[in-house]
Amino acid sequence: MASITSKNFITENFLLNSDIAIKLYHDFAKDMPIIDYHNHLSPKQIAENKPMANLSDAWLNGDHYKWRAMRANGIDEKYITGNASQEEKFNKWAETVPYTLRNPLFHWTHLELKRYFDVDAILQESTASTIYAKANTILAHKTPAQLLEQMNVEVICTTDDPIDDLAYHQEIAKQGFFTKVYPTFRPDQLFLINKTSFESYLEKLATCVSFPIHSLDDLLKAIQERVDFFNANGCRLSDFGLEQIYAFDFTDDEANSILKKRLSGGSLSDAETNSYKSCIQYHLSKMYHAKNWVQQFHLGALRDNNTRLLEELGADSGCDSMGDNTHAKSMSAFFGRLDHEGILAKTISYNLNPSQNEVFATMMGNYNTGECAGKMQWGSGWWFLDQKDGMEKQMNALSNMGLLSRFVGMLTDSRSLLSFPRHEYFRRILCDLLAEDVRKGLVPDDLNFLGKMVQDICYNNAVNYFKFN
């Protein structure tokens, strides 16, 4: 591919296509702090607070978005997850970037280069060495805490297993960083009763709580202890990363028998597995409500499709895709039961398949109550949908089916400390979307009114919704 010669691609008014959009962004959105309530950042990396070795370490390691693009571009796995040097891997990413044109990676890449390293050039083979050297020089003098503060990140919520000792979160709290770092309770492993790893996981959980787990009562007691521990360490959110919500019929007695059968070496039918999962999900949600936590449901990913790479690299290797599950009936049954019993926590649901946008938007509107504005949230465009087209469709559907003005806004869902310009990306798209409505005469031409709405979506709604200390 020929070199790209344009300079200053990321201009001051990038994505802002009118004077109103420019004013909304620069006067109202730009300087709002960031609350990133769902990501996969490493608490260990933040607690140790050491500068990253190089741009590849900061940018490529663990980034399955980039891995997928490099594979699609024909890059050998040696330069993606293999044993090539960090600079060689970076050079192969630079070689790939021009081919990502019209993929959100092209925008993200250059936003991040501009915001963290003041790089205006397009990343490609001809600019790779200069950009790599400049970024490495800056990174050598920037700790994770400084990078977060530079982006005005007020709060981040990591994603943590119930058996985590949260030692790194405790260390972060002691250091008094500008950015507050809270854990999120992610109990996916508790659902994997049909996996060979289930028994060993329960043994680790038993070690955490210092008593054996032989029954459902034991398991629920152990989970409650871990919920209490997370809550004491600042946790205010939970998360599920499931293909579906489990809302099958169950009784605690049935779930207890199923668990005991599994622990004694028996094999379970699909019906038994679903009953157990439904029981665990119900009791978890009941605990979350009691703590006034927010529960999140990331639904519909079909994970680890490439079994060869799964065997070679493990999970989260960039081989996941949208699933085509249907969700309406299970969501209705599950949320409906919790609501009827008065134990439905504040909830955010995310779909991965855009054909289900209106399904999710309308479902969440069924269970709002007067206890708080926007109790039931349909979350921001997630994963394959956290790009311009996906965000616009999500906000348009939410506007049509619910209240965009009560939306809690963007999150990164990222493993990279350099990903926070995604909030800027979202804010620019939001401002341009509203400005286009003004141009069409669909909303009032009132900058202060619209600006307050923008600030609420970017920050204020999240403050009021999550209620972090």
C-alpha cells in the first residue's frame, strides 16, 4: 500500500461537523472527568506504578482487537502473540494500520498517538521507527497513575474474580492516586459446573473462606463472604460475561442435589446444568440488591471459536464473535421475578448482536421504578459495537425507546492504559449526533440545555448512578 502523506488527521474538531457540535464538545464535554466503570486493566500494573517498557508492551500485549486485524492482514502469529521482539511486533502493527482504514482501530490508534504522545503522523511502515522511539521516550517517564491522571480519569472499575485477595486494590488505595480504582465482582467461574476446572475452582474458593464446600448452603455462604469482602474494598458493581441469562425453573433443593452429584463425580444433563446456573444467578442478584450494587450483564458473545488457537494461546486470544442467541424471554423471566420479589438491583445490560438493539432497549424499560432515575440501563455499544456506527445506532435506539438523557455513557472495556481516548471518541460522536438533530430542527437550538444533557451523559449520570465513595 502506498504511504499516507496527510498530516494532522486528528484535528481539534475531529468528527465534529457543525458549529453547534464544536461548541457542544469544546464547551461542555471535553473537560468532564472520566468514570470508566468497566474495563480489564491490571490492578497489579497500577499498584506497582512502574513505567511500561515500550509502546508494544503498552499497546499490543493482550489487545485482541489489534491481533484480529493483524491476522486478517496476513501477519504471522510470531509477530502477534509469538516470540518476535517487541519492536518487531510493533513494526508489524504499523504495517497493518493503513489497512485498518474505516475500521475503528484506525481512529483509536491515531487518537491515542495524538493524546499521549502528540504524534500527528499516520502510523505506517515509513513512520514506525520515529513514532516508536518518541513514544518510548515519553513512556519511560510516565507511570500508570500519571497516564490515568493525564486523561482526567477519576474512577476505574477493574474486573475481578471472587477469589481475588484484592491486595493490589488495597495497595492502590494507600497510595492516594488521583484515579480511584475499585474492583468489580465477576463470578463467571461459579457457573461452569460442567467444566473440568469446576472442582478445583471451588477448592480455591473454599481456601479463601476457610471452610469446605460440600453443599449449596456452603457455596452460598462462601459467595456471600466474598461479596462482603469485595464490598468492604470499595466494590459497587458486579458483572456477568455469559452467553445468556439463566432463568430456568429450579428449587434450592434441586440445585443442592445437582451440585452434590457433580462433586461426587457424576455427569449432569443440560437440564440439570441450567437449573444449577439459574439458582446461582438468582442468589447472586439477590446479594447484589442487598448491597445496592449495580449488576451488569454482557450477553451474546460466542467465545473461543478457533479451537486451534484456544489450545495454543488460551482464552481471550481474539477468536470471539457475535452470537445469535435470543434473550428476550429469559431476560423477562429473570428480571420479572426479581422485580416481583422486590430484589431487582440497578442493572446494565449489553448486547453484542446489533439486531437485538431494540429488544434490549425495550426490555430494560419494563422494570424502572421511582427509586432512582434510569435504574435499568441499556449499556453503551459493546465490543464489536463500540465504534462510530455502533454507538450512533445504540444512542438512536435508546432515544426512540427510552431516555437518552439518563444514559450512564461510555466505558472502555479495555486491557490497555492507553485506551481512554475512547471516551473522547464517544463524546465527539454524541455531540455531533445532537448537533445534527438541531440542524434538522428535531430538537431545540439551546446550547445550555443540550450542553447539560451532554455533561450528564458523559459524567454526572454515572456519578449519581454508581455512588462511589
